Amino acid sequence: MGDEKDDIQYRKKNNNVTFSYSCLSKTFQRGELGMSDSYLAGDLNFNYNNCPISSIELYFKGVERIELRERGRTKTDIYNDRTLTEKYLNIKFEKPVRMNSHSFIFPLPSNLSSSFNVYDKKNNVGGQIDYTLSATVHTTNRLARRDIVEIICPLKQILFNNHMTYIDVKDTYYDPQGLDPLFRYSFLIPEYLGVGEKIYIPIKIEFNTTTHNTIEIILIKISLKLETQMFFEKDNPLEDVKERCCFNKEKPTKIVDNELSQKLSLLIPHNLPTTHIGMFVNIRYKLCISLELTGTNNEFKREQSVIVANIKQPNDFSKYHSYQNQNYSEIDNNEIVNNFEESTKTNNEQGLNRSYSNSKASQNSSNKGNQS
């Protein structure tokens, strides 16, 4: 129990009220924030020495924020933020109740973005999506009628990958010194990359019979590039931040009948922020494949926009929802939770909560790849 409490980040602490995870869980999130109903589930623990509780108010808030910090200081000089969603849940009791803990469920709006925190060292600018959950507990104590506690509540938007889809990137590469075609290539690049997963990319290169003996592939490189763009004002972005997230190099396999067929691999780091297109922060990714060639002065390079996401495999789907439904039924059986009134305020202004499908459409139109 001690480790669990240490894992929960409090923005506002209270000696009388604490949060804790439900049994066998290390997160408050249930559901994948998109494909089905999602909610928060957990326990509130009380230290009131038998003082009755009359009601509990839960408040959930999501904010996209960008801030500029003066170098060498911790004070925030400039910031801008936008509320993505706000939601309230009032749990009322017919009469004050003495209790040591209370299990809660809190329905979430659909299609929320994953939490993230990115930082641009060059411009000293940080961007984030932050979710918080607070509880206000009303008691019959005349000296202190209410207590407030607030925690940071990270969320992950999860995609279920029922079948792998690929982008077939193919074209002809010409000699930069002339007009002769050197080879045709075809790369099957996964459309979605899962954080913490190893991806495989089948490639095929077909040489012309006249050029096969004049050029040679000596090394194949594959990498993932993160491009972060931040805005303090609309249509006025700061300089894009580009960094390589992961890299791998492989020697080419044997060429048979003027054709090279090979499967490249790349391990995606588990701590990457997922693709996001928002009001103040854009997070995009490009997968790059390059070939070191002999017989020409140029290095072949091809980039393709991809989407990085939290992905569950098909065999995780039934187990995930079985556990989710089990927790739903356990908490729904608590008759106290049925006595709540819910009010919701969700900001649906353009550019705030963009789904992965919007990210995909933006990426497909912004860049179809660079060829050199």
C-alpha cells in the first residue's frame, strides 16, 4: 500500500483524504478513451475518526498548456493554456455516513488525447496535456466542514490493432548525375507504430541489369524522427524541434536475380509521446530509411509520416474488456454510487481534442516523403 501511495502524484494533499488504486490495478483509467466507454475507478480513503460524511464532489479537468521559462530560473514568465474538458460528479447520501473508504467510478468524455510532457531545450519552452482529478468531501464536523484533495491523473489513448496495415512506399530512384534509373524500391511501412514495440519493415529493391554492377548497397539505416511544433499564438509557431528517437543499421542480404529482399527491424522506445495535433502543441513522427551506396556520390533517403500510439494486440482485447467489465460490475453493485448527479461541460472548439484519425489526415497531406 505504501508503494501505491508514493506512485500517485498529489497536486494538493490532505491528511484526512487520500486516493488509492482499485485492487490489482496501477492506474485509475478503465477503457481506451475512444472505442468504448471509458471511466476512472479507484478508492477514496478517509481519516475522520468516525465523523459522518454527507457528500462527495469529484472534479475532472484536462488542459493543454505551453509555457516559456526564463533561463536559469524556475519562474514561469509566459504561458498559454486551454481547457480541453471539465466534468463534475456529485455523490449524495440520504443521510451522513461513517466510512473508512469509498469506491468511485467517474465516466470520462470520449476521444481524449494521451497525457504528455515535451520540452524544447533550445527555446526553453515546454508543452503538455495534463489531467487532474480532485475530491471535495463534506462532513458534519462544524470546525472543518470540507476537505479537498487533488491528484495528477495521467491517461493513455489506446488503439486496438486488429490487423496490421502498411503504407506501400514505392518509386524509382534515378542517378543524381544523370537521368538513368538506378533501381526501383518498395517499402511496406506500418501505418501505426506502438510505443515499446518492435516493428518490422519488408523492403524490396530491384536493380536494372545495366546498373547492378555499377552501384552497391553497403549499409541500410532505419530511424524514427520526432518533430515537435509549439505555438504561443495561432499560426505563429516557434522553430520546429527535430530529434532522432531510435536508430538501427543492417547489412544488406544477398542480391538474387538483381533483387534485394529484406525485412528491417526497429525497436520503438516505450517513453515516447504519442502523435498529437492540438492548439498549442503538435507532435509528429517520420520513419526514415536510407541506403549507403557505392558508385554514386549521393545517399538514398526516404521519409514517411507515421502515427505513434499506445497499441494493444488482438489477443489483449478480450482479456482487457473482461477485466474492465468485471470492475464495472463490482463497483456498480455499490448502492451508494447510484445516488449521484452528473453535470458535464466539454469544450469542443476546433483544434482541442483531435483524434488519431485527424492526425493521420494531417500527416498524409503534409508530407508524402522526401527523395534525394
